[in-house]
Amino acid sequence: MIAVIEPTWYLLLAAMLFGIGAFGLMVRRNPLIMFMCVELMLNAANLTFVAMATRLNDINGQTAVFFVLVVAAAEVVVGLGILVSILRRRPGATADDLAELKG
Amino acid sequence: MIASLLAQAGDWTSPSIDWAALAPEIVLAIGVNIILLLDLQLAETKKWAIATITGFVLLGSFVAVVVLAVTGDGARSLFDGRYVVDDYALILKALFLLAAYVVVLLSQTELEEGGYYQGEFYVLLVCSVLGMVMMASARDLVSIFVALELLSIPAYMMAAWNKRNRKSNEAGIKYYLLGVFASAVLLYGMSLLFGATGSTKLTDIGAALLDGDLIGLDVVAVVFVVCGFAFKISAVPFHQWAPDTYEGAPTPVTAFFSVATKAAGFVALMSVVFIAFPGADGVYQPLIWVMAALTMTFGNVLALRQTNIVRMLAYSSVSQGGFILMPLAFAGEPGVGPAALNAVIVYLIAYAFMNLGAFAVVIAVTRKTRSGEISSFGGLFSYAPGLAVAMTIFFASLAGIPPLAGWFAKFNAFKAVLDAGTTAAYVLAAIAAVNTVIAAAYYMRVLRVVWMDEAPDGDTSPVKSPAPVVAALAITVLGTIVLGVLPNLIARAGAIDALTGAFAG
Amino acid sequence: MFFLLLLHLVIGIAIVAAGKMLGRRAFLVAAIAPLVTLLWAAAKAPGVLDGDPVTESFAWIPQLGIDIDMRLDAFALLMVAVISGIGLLICIYSMGYFSHDKPGLARLAGVLVLFAGAMLGVVLSDQLIALFIFWELTSVTSYLLIGNDDTNPRARAASMQAIFITGAGGLVLLAGLIIIGQAGGTYRMSELLADPPTGGAVNAGIVLVLIGAFTKSAQAPFSSWLPAAMVAPTPVSAYLHSATMVKAGVYLVARLAPMFAMTGSWRLVVMVIGASTMSIGGLRALRQTDLKLLLAYGTVSQLGFMMLLLGVGEYHIAEAGLVLILAHAAFKAALFMVVGIIDHETGTRDITELHGFGPSWRLVQVVAVVSAASMAGIPPLFGFVAKEKALDGYLEHGDFAGATAVLVVIVLASILTFAYSARFVLGVFGAFGDVDRPVVSRTAHAPGAVFVGPSVVLAVATIVFGIVPGLLDDLVEGATTALYPASEPKALHLFAGFNTALLLSVVIIVCGVLLTVLRTRVTGVQRRASEVIRPIPSGEQGYLGVLRGISAVANRVTATVQNGSLPIYIAIIILTVTLVPAAAFATEIGPLPQWVEEPAHVVLVAVMVAAALGASIVRHRIAAALMLGAVGYAMAGLYVARGAPDLALTQFSIETLSTVLFVLVLRFLPRSWRHRAPSIAAPMRIAVAAAVGVGIFIFALSAGNARSSVDEPSMSEVMVEQSLPKGKGHNVVNVILVDFRGWDTMGEITVLLVAAIGAVSLARPGRRRSDDHAPVFEEILDAGDEPALPEPLR
């Protein structure tokens, strides 16, 4: 069977990925790159699932990751769809430009 | 090893699928395919039929829900208790389907006149509803996540559906970026929750959290999960997308967001809170308390200064969310749980009718005035008395004026909170009371314009509302009045302690 | 009783719906409702006065034990008589007041009827929740009545203020009623009276109820809305702001006082608030030059008086309060009507612009004098009977703490009442007329019979009930017994013998005359006093301050929080999510964990962190996309190391797909991004980033304390074992996806489907129809229609 391994470092790694993603989301202004940062955060969640699944010896964690991966792919497709549609109308728009709706 | 495992698992059987319990979902899934095929086959001039067919798909699913509710003998548990069809799920499924039906009625003329994409739009709508219907039954983190994505991903695209409009674009991208971000937060919370409790099934998580003291990991997990859902219900400080998206998105879509998507977020939050988090009430209760107080206050204060009616309704919907959230802040107090659940469900039902109705009136009026400014509603009573009366009913109901649906919902929520009887409960009730007054101010202001002002450009030609919009208005007016005058109808429907797995202790 | 409410509802809606067709005749139709009510009440009166209340009940929300119970006892009968009696007169008076048809008149009449119905509901409800509902309906209808003049911004502000204060009070009231109802186990007042609840919660509840009642009855410090509401048409003021709505609070206090006067701080609160309201109202009335405002402040003062009489829970005193309700309704409504007549015929109601009237106005002047004298408490008028009874009540039965102080206040405030009543009369006769102002009153037309008639009826009533108060004995005694079942009310007398109360009345009248004679000097003193008092915030200023505050907060919050900028939205969310839990478990920092067990991991981790940092920082977009891919591949490597090869494979393929997609799209997007000042300043970004970092570090150190593995074999292991026999598959993951989690997979496939369909529709350039016109809410767009994308992507 799989040995029980200390998962803390994986958790820390995942937390760091999550943090980097969050940081990037905040500092980057290209909507596309912002979206990539969200991908980083999703990866952090996946890593936690897998690390915990191994430690708990529970395959459910791994199956969860399958679902997340596919959903993430769907999100990429949708995100690109919306982006293409918006950039068609406002070439070179950055996140800061997207402030027509406010108040 | 294998033998011993098999011996231990002797009473475990492979999941047999109760197809009847899944009938509403299956009707929707088949419906999606039918709509897709028809969209390919139908000539451009006949595309209007798609809306009608979408309506029938939703009604078919609704009938299935009703049949299940009438013939149902208790809860049906599927997939090893990860998918449960109980009274709680059925009521909310019915709510989602009805709300979606009204949205289809409202979308019909909007889409035809706007020249948007017909077939695809309805596919997205039905898929999103499918996600909501699944959400009502999902009792497992993974199922909840999948259902949430299934309802959100079409929603992102629906927000941006009016492609040629910059505002709609912006609405879409904002909703999308913040939405996937919130999904990531939620998912991270779920992964930690799984790590902390060793299961993705809500009942197991509940048992694990009740067992022993909470540790740091549990706290983070609970906070992240609650925050993830808070985005969907646009609770402050996760609400910023709502006004921007509501204003930018096509109006029927906004109606859909403000009612159905929000209700779906609440459903997920309730399932989690009542089934998985009874052991963590020390964590989520203060969090929800603060969010509820902030949500109703910010929503109201910001609504006060709006001049655009859709944006005002957006903030009003944020603030109403705070009221719906309020009883959940005491869900873990002894004896309050069922009352809190009841209060939230009753509020969601009442809110669905009155808010959809408000948007229906806005859609009907703006077809003529082509403006979303509140001042453009002046003189409505003189040239469209029917619409003015309907609008009065909806806004008065939103303000909580008896005897309309919104009043009973608010009363129920207050009652549940006061049942808790703690100082925190009294303080929150006081905050809510103050907010009800502030809210009355801006709802009344609109009604004043409708009844007292002159039409801004002197144009008092009557408003011609298409039949589907009239039908939507009829449904919502009827619901708002009937639920207010005879609240025992929803009080009975909401008096369920049949959220399987909750209130066990 | 339900039929009466229904009648008001139907007539009200019918009048509003008929609209312009009716014109002034709307008030004739409206008069049907109070007339029917009066006849009905007269028919029921004998039985009710014999102590046999009429009740009706309707099960409304049985689940919550909320029924609508209606109960007509003698007190309710008294209120019904006031509401419908004055209502009938007001309808007739309005025919004269609104001499010309103008838009909105029918609406006014209809809403007036609706208001009367709501008011009847308040006094007929035996059930607290139903009472609250009608209470709120009176607020709403009064909002519409005050703000009926849509062209006048002051009317709008005033109606807003009224609904703001009374609406807020209503909610406070609801909270209090619920607390009392829960504590008493019933929401029926008749049952609560038999067995009043006690306890700490009830003490809080009654304070809330009192606050609600005080807002409605314009008690200090909530009185500012009543003078402001004087912008309403005079019939509305006469009806709502003197005779009926403002008495709702007094009514409720009167109803509950027998139950709760001894509980908690009820009596103290009532005495303090009532006494201050009575004196402040009187003082301010004395300063007014607008006749209507003078009456409004006078009403505030009298309402305080009623609180002092009906709220202290002593039946001898309460009996006087009941007489005062009747007397006040008669004289104050008549005075308002007189002001309305003057305003209507001369165009002014400012006493500096009135210079007396011609002989044809004699009747109006008589009404004014009689009613004002009744208000001042001069015999032999109805007001004198009430005041005498009140003084006698406090003298003979005021044996509770503070009663003497209240008596002193009543005497002093009654002197003020005399003074402002005299001011009113002198004003009408032109004593304050300013020679520089135009003289219009002397030549003013005499009002018609319909216009004057109702006020004459009231003046006659004032005289008749003053001389023969015994006519009302049955009603007043019955009402007293209805409130205090154990009471033995005394009969009413105009002259009860030479007693202390009479002496006090003489003192009041003498001092009042003195005050009136010395009025110029008094005015000077008052002006100087008001200079001193001005810095002390009044209720009005408090109200305005609250509004300004809310408005300022709204602007401030909107500008900072809702500025439309995505980065700021994200920063707020991130901070919340990180800091909330970090605070929670900073106490749980555990020891640093053991180092990783496999060196290969170190490499992977290093690659991952570096690539992740790179992806979020690097300028070049394609490089960012590739780095994101690198993170994904390193992740796949970790999955292999953690024993999940299928997962690694899936991750690998999906990562490849996304990277290709990103790069493809990036290739077609413009290379240079517009540069603008970022919406978050650099220090702010760094601060948020630092907060996130600290949060994560604390989290990681505490995460080591996670629960250890579950002991029993988890369901997943069972799944592993059962996959071949039950799921007929060798690959566990496949079996789980299609069997054990088949439903989730179904959902996921739908996600993919919908993503594909939607994204294609969105990414395609928009198709236009020939009959295309602008959709709702779409503004005329700028000419940004040229595609920014090169051919291949279109």
C-alpha cells in the first residue's frame, strides 16, 4: 500500500501557488494573464486534493481532480470566447479599462 | 487484504439508479439536445419556436418535480447518499424551473428584437437551470462543484450575450474573471475540507467536524467554502460584480441572475451549512453575521444614489440577499435551525416572484421608453396604469409592505432571528430593521415617480406589451399577491425539516 | 368588520381607477365609506356599550399561529366614531376646499378612503401582527397623501420624512410586538390583558413598542415630521394630523398601558417623553406665525398630554384621556378647517398678513373662537371638561412616583396652550397684521355653506358636549371598562364642585391671560432663549443629520468600493479571504514539518514555484502562457510521484491543450497594451501581497495539526475492490467516473458541451439581421464595429 507521507510541505506548496495566483491576479492587467493566474489557483486546489488523497488513502480526492481538470479546460474555452468577443470591440483593453460600469 | 475488505463491505451494494428521482434532470438534458437539433434545422424565420419549446421543456421538468413531490414517500437517496431528492430539493427545483420559465417568457421578445443568437441562448439557459436543479440535490463537494460550474459557465456567456454592446462585454468579462476566481477560492476550500475531514460527502464531513475540536485547517476550509458561495449570492464584500454585471447584461439575463443564480448559491450554502457545518457553527455564524449585516447595509446605501433603475435593482437585490442570509447566521443555535431553513426558503420563493416581476415591468416599460433612467418612468400611471399597478405591487412587496409576499418573507426572517434570542441576534435584527426603512426610501421614490410625475417627454402613447411579457407579469403578480395574502401556502411548503441529514442531532 | 375594511378598499380603489371621470365628486363617493361605518357602529353600539364586544376572526397563517382577529369593544367604538365621524365631515369639507377640478384630486380622495380603512383596521385589530400591518398601511397611505402635490419639492421632502420616521418606528414596533407576543404566548391583546407577560425580554419589548408609538404620535424627539407634513392639503392635515393617524400611537399606548404600566420602565418613559413633548410643543407653537404650523405644534403638545393621561396605567387618569381624544378631535379638526378656509380664500395663512375679516366671515370667526377656547380649556366647552377631568385625575389618583411633577408640567403646559390658543384667535382677528404686508383678508370672499358647514358641526359638538357632558357617559365609561376591566369610572361633569382642579383651571386661565397680554415681552424673551437653545440639536436637525450622513456615506462608499475597477474588486476579495481565517488560527502555529522524502520533488517544486512566479510577473505574454504550462507539467510530475498516473496523464493533456489555446489566441491579439495609471498604487499592491504571504505562512505552519487519517476503510477503498465485480471495469478511475460518480460526469459533459457551443457563438463576429434595430438598454454604440481580429479567427 502507499505509505503515509507527511503532506504539510505539499500543503505549503499549494498555498504558495494559490498565493502567487492571487498576487498575479491583482497586479496583472491583461485579462488573459489574469485568467492564467486563476489557473494557478485551481492547480493549487488540485495539488491539495491529491496530497490529501494520498495521505488519507482515499481515491475520492483524485477523482475530484479529474472533475476539476475538465471544468478548468471548459473555463479556458469560455474565457477565451468572451475575451475574443470583448477585444474585438476594444482592442488592447486592460483590466483597468474595464471600468465603464461603476457607481 | 481484499477478502477482509470485502467482508467489511458486505452490506455495500453498487449504486442502483432511481431513474424516476432523476426525471426532472433527464427531461432537461434531453431538452437541451432537442433545442440544439431544432436550432440547426429550423429556418431563421421560425426560430421563435425555440423559445416556446424551451418553455415546454422547463414545464415538463416542472411537472416531473410536482409528480415527485406528490407521489414522493420521503427522501430518495442516490449515488450512495451523494445525490438526494427530498422535499427541500424538490421545492427549490420547482423554484428554479419556474424562475427560468418566467425568464424565457421575458427573453423571447428581447432576443428577437435584439437579434441575438436564439438557439444557443436557450441551450445555455437550460444548461444553467440543469446545474441549479442538480445543485438542489447535490450532497457531495464534487457534485456541488460540478453543479456550480454547470450553472455558472453558461451564465458567464449569457452576461456577455449582447456582443455588440461594450457594456455587455464588460459585464461578461467581469463576471467571468471574478467568477472563476471565486470558484478557485471555493475549490481550494473544498480541497482543504476534504483534507481535514477525509471525505467529500457532506454527511461524513458533518460527522467529522462534530467529532472533537476544530483545528486551524477546518477554520480555513470553512471560511473559504463560505466565501466561495458568498460570491454567487453577491454578499458583501464579494458583491462588486453584481451591479456592473446586472447593468451590462441583457435585462432578462439580469433577472435570471438576480433570482435563479442567487437562489442556487443559497441552496449550496444551505446544504453545506446545515449538513456539513453543524460542528463549525462557531466559524460560519460570525462570518455570515458580518456578511449579512454588511450586505444589507451596503446594498441599501448604494442603491440610494442610483439613477438607473436596473442598477438600483441590482443593489436592491444585493441588499435583499443580506436579508435572506440573515437567518443563516443563527442556523447553529439550538432550536433555530428549522426556523432558519424555513425562513430562507420562504424568502427565496417570495423574492423570486417579486424581483422577476420588477424586472418584467422594467422590460415592458423600457421597450417603449428605451431608457433605464428612473426619471423616464414618470407618468407611467397615466399611460400604462396596469404596468404602474404591477410595479407598485412588486416594489411595495420588495419594500416589505404588508400584505404582499415580501412582507411575510421579512417577517419570517425576523422571527427566526429573534427566536435565537442572543444579543447578536437582536443587534442583527436592529440592523435589518434600519435597513428596511432605508430600502423603503428608494423603492418609494420610484413609485412616486411612477404615480406622481409627468411623462418626461410628454409621450403618453400606451405601452403595447407582447403576450409572453404579459404572461410573465401575470404569473409574478399572482404569486406576489397570493403569497402575501395567503402566506400559509408557502409557510406550509417551507415548513420542511426534510433536508435529509440536517438537524440529526 | 371585514366587510367594512373591504368596503373601504373597494371604494378607494374604485375612486383611484375612475380617476378624472369623477373630479370633485370623488369626495361624495368617498363619503359613502365613513357613512356606512358610522351607521354600522351605531347599530352595534348598544350591545358593545353593555360590555359585549363584537368579534370576528379569520385564520390567516395557522402555522405561525397568526390569525386576524377583529374586536369592537367600547374603546374601539370611540375611535371608530372619531375616525368615521371626522372622516365624513372631511369628505364634505373637501368638496368646498377643492373648488376646482385638478389632476390628482380623485387619487387624493381614493387614498383618503384607503387610509380611513387602514386606520379602522388599526383600532379594530385585536391581534398585534394584524395591528402592525394596518399601522404600516396608514404610514404608506399618509405618505401618498402628504406627497400628493407632486410639483412641490417641499411636499416630497416632507412625505419622505414622514415615511422615514414613522416607517422606522413601525419596524421597531414590530420587533417589540413580536417579543411581547412570544413572551406572552399569544398575539391577542384581549388575552394578553388577562395575563400580561413579564421578564427581561418583555422589558426590552415594551421600550421598542413605546418607541414605535412615539414616532407615530410625533412625540419628542421624533416630532419633526408632523410640522413638516403640514405641506399636505389642509383636509389631509385636519384628518390625519390632528384627528386620526397621529392618535394611533396614543391608541396603542392606551391599549397596552393596563398590561405593562407597572412593568420595567414603561411608566417612567411615558411620563418623561409625554411631559417633554407637551411642553416643547407648546413653546414652539407660541413662536409660529403660520397658523397651520401653530396648530401642528399645538397638536404635538396635545399628543404629549394624551400620552401622560392614557399611558400611565391609572384608569381615573385614562378616563380623562379618552375625553381628551374626543374633545381634541372636535376642536382641532375644526381649527384646521378654519385655517383651510382662510388659506383658500385669502391665499395666505401667515398671521402677519391677516388684517381681520369682513362681516360675512362672522360664522367662521365664531367657529374659530369656540374651538380655540375649547383648546384653551375655557368653560363651558368640551375641552374644559377634559382638562378638568385630567387635573382631577392627577390630583386625586396620582399616587405614584413622579405624578406631582407631571401635574406641574401639565399646568405649565396648559398655560402655554391657553397662550397659543389666544395667539391663534388674535391672529385670525388681525392683531398681528403687519402694516407693510398687503391687505387681502378684508376683501376676501365669504366661504360657501358646504365649506363652512363641517366646522360648524364640530363647533356645535364642542359646545353641546361641554354643557351636557353626560351625553358621553356611556361611551367613555364603557371605553374605560374595556381598557381596565376592574375599573369603576366616574360620570362626566361640567362643574364638579369647588375643588383643587377648578382652582388650577382658574390659575391656568389667569396666567394664560397674563401671558397673552404681555405677549410682546414674552416673544422677546423667547427669541433670546431660542438663541441660547439653538446649539442643542433638535429632532429636525437630527433627522437631517442622519440623512446627510447616509448620503455622504453612500457617496464615499460608492466612490471607493464600487469604482468599476476589476483589480480593486479582486484586492478586496483576496484580503477578506486571507485575513479572516489568518486571524482565526494564528494561535495554532505548529512545529515545522519534516523535510520531503524524495529529492526529485525538490526539483519539481522549485520548477513549479519559479514558473508560477514567472507567469504572474513576466511581461511577455507568450512567455507567461508557456510558464503556466510549465507549472502544469511540473504538477503532472508531482502527481506521478504521489501515485496518481492517470491524473498525471489527464493533467498533461489538458495543460498542453490550454497552452496551445492561450498561445493561439495571444498570437492574434494586439501586441501592445494601452498603458494607464494602474488603479491600485504600488504600495497598496505590495501591502496586499504581503498580507497574503503572511496569511499563507501562518496557515502552512498550523496545517500540520490536521486530523490524522480515518481508521476504517474508506468508501473509496470499497469502490476500488468493487469496481470489477459491480462496475465491470478493470480501470478503477474509469469505473468511478462512469458508475459511482456517473451523475457528476453527466454534469461535467454538459459543462463541456455548453462551453463549446457558447464560446463559438461568442467568438464569432455578430450576425446582423436586415430588420435589426437597437435592443433595449443598448445605447447607440460608438463606431467600434471594425473587427480587431485578423481574418483567421473570424
